[in-house]
Amino acid sequence: MSSTPTVQVHAIYTGQCFLRNHMLFNDGDENESTPCPVWSFYIYHPVTQTHILFDLGLMKELDEYPPKIKEDFPRVFKPQVKEDVGDALKRHNISPSQIKTIIYSHPHFDHCGNPSLPHFHDAICLFGQGTQAYARPAYPINHESRFLESTFPEGRTHELTDKDYTLTLGPFEKVHDFFGDKSLLLIDAPGHMPGHQLALAKTGENTYLLLAGDSAHSAAHLQEYEGRMSYYMHSDKDAAKETLKKIAALTKLYKDEHKNVRVCLAHAGHYEDFERII
């Protein structure tokens, strides 16, 4: 029997975007693109029977994104979405209204979804420290912004503060114990943007998933952050590189302790429909 509670994690495919190859690798051709999946993750805590989401992925209402990001849709990102998170949950007999918290790795367009939909009206939107200072005021208050104000619904938007980071984990110095039982840890991991965070989910006695958001945009980056990896999409190259070093150090530490950690990026990997990830 597990010494501490565990959570169940399922992958939800919310569509795909394209990234120009020079955004991924220094030697990539800027005229060629790579299709990238857009993953959200459903997390269930059996002890408390709590349903949460890590990221919302893409929303179907593409026209509702800010003009500054939409102008890149036809020539760069080309987002394609047929089914959003809510659709996927319903298809698997889970009511989206059961979602208590939406944990965001960060609020870029391909992660923020649409928390204003009626079935999410009771869900807390939880962000890492420093997110709002960087992303707000957003569109439509700031017409130049690539973020949406609707991602931060009034009365339901919470942001972690210094007092919430009560733990450390290997090389990571700021860690929040979401359930208070170490089954789901939220980890401050800046670099992609301020407030970017990871989630470490314990899925078995010695098995863990590290939901790594946009720490990297290709599985190859987890090993190649000193070489070919392009930092085109990261706001702070040095911090992004440091986060990747820490991820490598944490996975090695767990391996040395005979624990298995699987790193799940938001735009890499392949999963079967609503696969339970272990």
C-alpha cells in the first residue's frame, strides 16, 4: 500500500498547433514547421474525490483570442481544435462542473482555454507567483496584449504567494503542497515566463509524473538545453535553462532513489484517448 496518497492523471488532447522549426532548434529552418499536440491533464484525488485540471489547452472559439495573437494564427501557429477539455470530459462521463480547480502552468493562448464557460463557473483558477504582474492588464483592456483578461475571472483567480511555498524538492526551492499530503506538488519554474509552474503528481508507490508545461517544447530539449535548443519562445533564457537543469537533476535524484519520474510536456508525447498515465 502506498505510504502517501496518490492521484490519477489522464491526458486530454485539445488539438494541435504548429511551431516554426527555428523556434525549436537553433539550426531549424524558419520556413518549415512542426505540428505539436496541445495537452491538458485531468487529475483526480481519490481520498477527497476532488477533480482538477492542469491547463485547459486550446479553446474552440478561436476568434475570441486577442488580435495580437490571432495575427500569428494563419502564418505561424495554425491552431486546430475540434474538441475542448469540457467536450472530452463529458465524453468520458465526467461533468466539467465537477472541476474544483484549474491549475495553470501559465496563461499563454494554448494553455488558457476558456474558464468563463458556464460549466467552469465554480472552478478556482490557480496561477504561479508573478503571473498577473507579467500578463495583466490583458486584452481587451490592453489592446497590445497577447493574453486574455477572461483567463483571470474575478473572484475565482488565485495566485500563489511566498507563504504557499512551504517545501523544497531537490534543486527546486519553491514548492507548494496542493492537497497537503504530497500527492500533488506545484513547483515554481520560471524561464518560459514569470509564474510558470510545474506539477509533480504521485501516481504510485514509486511512480511520479512531472507535468512540465512549456519548460520545453520538444522531448529532445530535456537533454539538449546546452546545445541545439532554441530559446526563442522563452522570456528569460538563463532562467529557462536553469529550470531544465533542475528537471534533469530531479529526475536523476529520483532515479537514484529507485523512483520513476515521467516528464510530460504540454506539446510533446503521444497518448491514447484519455489514457491514465502512470
